[in-house]
Amino acid sequence: MRPKKSKLSNSKEAHHLNRWWAFIFLSTKHIHAKLFFLEKRPDQHYI
């Protein structure tokens, strides 16, 4: 699902969008890592 280049004609806007998606990806990856850790070790209740 790549956005069309015509929509992202402004390089600044494209850079901002890439940073936003990178932030979303890293945050979700971090959350999934926490959930996986909690599943592996249910005795640890802190997140």
C-alpha cells in the first residue's frame, strides 16, 4: 500500500509521513514485544 507520488509531491510532506509511519511501526513493534514477553512470563505483571 504505497501512496501515489502525485499526492506526495512535496518532499517535506513525504519526509514527515515517513517519520510518522516509522514512529507507528516502532511503537506497535514495542507493544508486541511487551505482549510477547508477558505471554512467555505471566508471573511478570509490570509493563
